[in-house]
Amino acid sequence: MTAENLTLAEAEERRSLLDVALYDVHLDLTAALSEPRRFRSATTVTFSCGSPGATTHVDITADLLESATLNGEPIDLGTAFTGQRLELPPLAAANELTVVAQCVYSRTGEGLHRFVDPVDDEVYLYTQFETFDAHRMFPCFDQPDLKAIFRFVVDAPEHWRVLSNMPSMRDGSRHAFDPTPRQSTYITAVVAGPYEGTTSRHDGIDLGVYCRRSLLEHLDADDIIEVTRQGFDAFHELFETRYGWPKYDQVFVPEFNMGAMENAGCVTFTEDYIFRSRTTDYSYERRAVTVLHEMAHMWFGDLVTMKWWDDLWLNESFAEFVSTYVTAGYTRWPDVWTSFCNIDKTWAYRQDQLATTHPIAADIPDIEAVSTNFDGITYAKGASVLKLLASWVGEKAFFSATRAYFAEHAHSNTTLQDLLNALEAASDRDLSAWTKAWIQTAGVNTLRTEFETDGDGRFTSFAIRQEAIPEHPTLRMHRLRVGLYGDDAGALRRQHQVEIDIDGERTEVPVLVGRRRPDLVLLNDDDLTYAKIRLDDHSWRTLVGSIGRLDDSLARTLCWTAAWDMTRDAEVSAGDYLELVLAGVAQETEIGTVQSLLRLAAQAIDPFGDPARSDERRTRLAARAFDLLDASAAGSDLQLAFARAAATNATSDPQLARVAALLDGTEALEGLTVDTDLRWHLLHRLVATGRADEVRIDEELARDNTSAGRCHALTLRASRPTAAAKAEAWRQVVELDALPNAEQGATIAGFVSYEQRDLLAPYVDAYFAAIAEIYRTRSSEMAQQVIAGLYPYWATEAATIERTDAYLRDEQPGAAPRRMLLEGRDFLARALRSRERDTGS
């Protein structure tokens, strides 16, 4: 990593010394139109020291420090400044530090990022500081538990809009922002450029929604503001604590590394949430959840903040849970828990079965360790466990605890214990055993039924067995429901349900004894607990023939999820999973589930399935998608989903000819608009299979010469099935290190392909030879993008696992690259086990 690390021990020592009162930050961005590299940052920090005479450092990454003074005395920059740290002389009881620096714009999405819009050559800036990047813009004590007041002044070009955490007064080119409440460094923000949008007001809060000028025609601000209003109403009702800032801006920014960031009062989002082309309602649902997730952070994370990054889950798990809860109860997506089960929990189960899994409350010794912990455990498992906790203690007690928690800890920092104290007081329960099992230990349990029936088909015994793997042997307490499903006028409907608590290896369920065995026994009906579920043989046979007859969307999703997990565990063959999808996807009504099934079916084909049958199976999947495309209602979400899936998997000459016909307009389907993004999608398949060349890519880019269009073109160029195309993509990403974050990611996406294994074979050794230098010379985000994105998944063979093991043994890489390599290795090992099952060898 190019940025210097910060350890927990250093942060604790600094926190024991300092109390930070105020940052006065003056940024000069007036030259940003012509100066692409540097900007001037002048900052005065007012702080006290509880041990006068002690020393510490302030974090600052800069190209040049013009000057630095402490209490009026100059600091010797030649000995004190390392490039990322400024060591301070002995401190007084009251201190004033002033630093003038030439800081550097980022092209990696970290710090203050600079972007030039290819449509109109306008310059746009925005900040991204989580976890440890505020000091790329101004000197600060960059850790979450040294909160302070921030007062920003920004000089910018006259035609620019400048936004920050607070409202501002404008005088010509100068924007002077009101002081913030006490908050952490990582949630401060500056967004500057000719952003345009819509303003509104709700419940005394000024609302703004903004994007680049060239995207304004696609910004559906009214829909976003509606969800925002619903969110504020819900959170004020649930938390009984007012939002803590006077305004709430939401800005869609270019080349953003994540989905969104919860900067207080100035939330930033990826532009992927501005839909340039038609998309499915599932995309709108996901955007709504993200809008509400970031809004929830205004309480969980911004108002009350974790002391250190080991309690990152206090931010992310709560935001993930309550955003889904509010989406279900207060917006037009009441079935969002189906998507949560289908997407979020599947992510969590996958992450929790890796060798790198960790407790929800993880051990984070330094900043390098936290950089890879924004994962399925911190977000999705944590949210799943909180959902379980809310059902266990009761929603009334759960939200009563959050109200007490905010009231006691507003504008301060907390640990896990602070939250537990509030929950125990509200629920009158001792949560120590629950916390140890769910929050402080890793791993996921598997639940299976064990039953016997008599000659009449009635249960004579019924029990639930809980399993754990040796590496993570904890057996947990679960509250769950068991659903019994049978035929009802042609539909498969729930006929009976019981709710029980289970604990230990085996739990008897006597209440079901005497009941007739149904067509389907579904553990964790309604998805209360967090556990992998297994279907008995009879229930599996029911699914194979009747999954489409299940009339409850969440029950169907639980079955689909179980089927996929059984496939990943090689308990069901990849071929059987594919057959299940081919038979059942036509009856699925939840568009998010349909899109997920089509994606997972392709993964079952390759790399999880028999490689000798991959072309045949991919052809069958494409044929099914084309059939369902033709049968779909004109203009429906399903029509669009099946069109994209058909193109993704098209393999035979007739299928590829039809993709080409849809693209060039010689075939038209009523209701299917082949718009900008769908055009790129269709062309991608033609390019990757050698049916279209670089000239065709250039022609499409001429139609869509935007930042998104340029990224599409980079992906397509890297996906061409030629050795020269792969060599050039590798050179751009690995050897030159000149691409900005979005373009680097787009190139990697095109380079990697299971269908181009022969072309990629030379890059296995090249990958392992490049890892150390990449991690040494690049920022955290950029290094992770390359090391994780270029791991040789395409070399699905034991030799790749052996090569990974040898590298880990011989090179002893740092924590972050080690984790990425272990996770790649785990995926390959699982794929190979599944292949073995599928081929019968």
C-alpha cells in the first residue's frame, strides 16, 4: 500500500492524549480547471493535550508542505514530514497547529477525486475518506474517535456548485460553510463542480439531489426524493431522535468505488444508480435500499460512531438491517425481504464459508486489516443476525434500545458493550451468551430435518439437527419457523407452521408428531434465523417438479437459496441445479430472483460444472432464455431480463446471429427497446465470441462517447478473443498503472473470461510475479481491484491451488493480499469439488 498505515495501538495512544476542538480548513480549488494534479490546502487545528510535553503525529499526505507551525513556532519539515505523517514537537496543554500543503488530486476514488467529463470537458471533484483518507485533503488526526467541529472554506470556479456537510454562504468564488456538529474525520465531505439537480424541503430539512450536468436528463430526482421523505419519516418515528444536520444532499458522482458513502449531510452515490437506459424494478428497489442504508448511517455511524474499526459492524450491519426494514414497511417494495434473502444472505453465507471468515465484531489491529473487511460478514451477516435479534427480543424492545442508545451517545463514540447495555435494559434479557455465539464467533451452521413416518405418512418423530464445521464448531441458539407445504388447488401452499427455539446438536419438535408428511418441509420458513438449510429427499423431489407452484415469494427464494448452497457444497450436482432453474425460472415472479437464478445457472455451467458439457449447457440456457424472451409480455421487466440472459449465454451460430439481429435492428421485439446499455450488452457477446471487431467497438463508442461508454469500450476491447487484446489489457492494468479506478475495473472485467482459458493460460505465472509490486506501489483500493480481480479463477485446476499455496508459503504476503489470495483459492477448491460431483468422477 502506498499510504502509511495506522495501528490500533497508535490510535489508542493518540486518543489518550488529545481532545480535538476545531478544524478550520481552507481549500483553493480555483485552478482545478487547468491544474490536474495539485490543490492548496491550508488548515488550522485547535486541540488540547492531557499530558503536556508528550509528542504525537498528525496525518497528512501531500506532495509538498509549504509551512507548518505549532503554537506559532515553525516545525522543521525536513525531519518531521514523512510524506504521510507530520511528527509534532512536544505539545502544550492548549495547541494550535497550522499547516499549508500542496495536496494531490486522486484518480483512484480515494481522497479528493478529480474527473473530467468527456461529454463537455467539465471538471468534477468529490471526496471519499472512509476509512483513512481525509488526510489526503487536509491534515487531521484521522481516526474515528477523535471527533471535532469542522469549518470549511472553499474557493472554486465561479460557475461551480460546492457542497459539504453544512449549508454555506457564497461570496463570488468563495463558499464559507457553517461549522459542523462534532463528527469524525471520515464523514466530512467536499463535492465541487457544475453539478445540477433538484432541491426540496421536508420536515424542516433542506433536500438536494445532484449529478453531473451531462447526466441530468437521466436523473429521476422525484423518485429519489420520495424515498428520502419516506426514510426520514420512518427513522424519526423509529428512533425518536431528530436528524442531526440542517440539510441532506445526495450527489451521484463519477468513478465511485462503492455503492454510496454516508458523509454527514452530503451523501455520495455511484452513478450506476442513475439509469441511462431501461432497467428492471429490482434496480429501483436496490437503489431505494441504498438510499435508506446511507440515511440510516446518519444515526448509526455519524451521530453515534464506533471508537475503532473493529466495531465497523455497528455502522454497517445496523444500516443494512434497518434500511431493509424501512423499505419493507414504508415504501412501495413490501417484498424486499425476499431480495434480502436472495442477495444479502447469500452473500453472507458465501463469505462465512471462506477460510478468511471472521466474527461480526472483528479483530482489527490496523487500517490495512479493515480495508478488506467491508464484506458479507460486516454487512449482510450482521444485518441477518440483527433481524434474528429483533425477532428474539421483540421489535418493540429492539427499537426502544436504539432510542436509548442515541439519546445517551449522540455525537460520541461507542463499543459493542454500549449497544448491549441498551438492548439488555430494553429487553430485560442477559445477552452475553447470545453475543458470544452470534457476534463474537465466526461460521454458519447447517440445519437438517430428521424424521420418521408411519404407514399412513404421518410423522412418528421429528427433530432438527444442527451442524458446524470443525474450524468453527459453535452451535447456536436459533429461533425459526418450520413450514409444511402441500398442494392446494394446483398451488403449493403453506398448510401449517410452527415457531420454535433450537439449541445444541439436536432439537426434538414433538408438536409435529402425528401430522401427515407434506410435499415440502421448509426449515427457517419466513427466514428468521441465519443458517444454511437442507432439504430432505422427498422435499427436493417436490422442488424439482413443483418449485414454480410455490405461491409465496420468500418461501420460493429460501428453496432456491438452499438449492444453490447444496450445489456449492457438492451435495447436488451442477447439472441438477441447472435443470431446476431451466424448469422453474419461467414460473418465478420476483424479478430480482429471476435475474439471480439466470446468473447462478451460468456459474453452475462454468466453473462449477463438467467442462466437457459447458458449451452444450450454455446453449441450452441461452435457448431457454430466448424462448422466455419471446413469451414475455411486451415491455415487461422479465422481457428485459431474458433478453440480457439470452445474449450473455448465446453460444451457437443461430443464437449469436439473433443477438446480432437484435443489435442491428433487423429483428425487433415489441416492447424491447434496444437502448444504449442494452446495445453495449449485445455487442459485448459478439465481440467476446469473435463476431465483432474493434472497428465495431469504435462505432458504438462514437454513439456513446460518455464516461460510461468509454468504460464499456474498454471492457469490450479487453474481451476480444485474441492474444494481442489480452496482452494489451494486461499491460494497461499491471505494467503501466495509468488507468483511473473505473477504467481499470472495466478493463479487468473484459480480460477475465472462463471461455477464454487458453488465451489466459500465460497469465497465471505473470499474476503471481506481479502481486508484491502491485501491493507495494498502489493505493489500497487500486491494489485490491487488481489482486482480487485478476486472480486466475479461469485456471480451474488443482495446479492453481498449489501455485497459490506455494506463494502464500514462500512469499508471506501482508494481511490484505493474503486474504484475497485465500479467498480466490477457496473459490477454486469449491468449484473443483463441484466439478467432481458433476462429472461423477
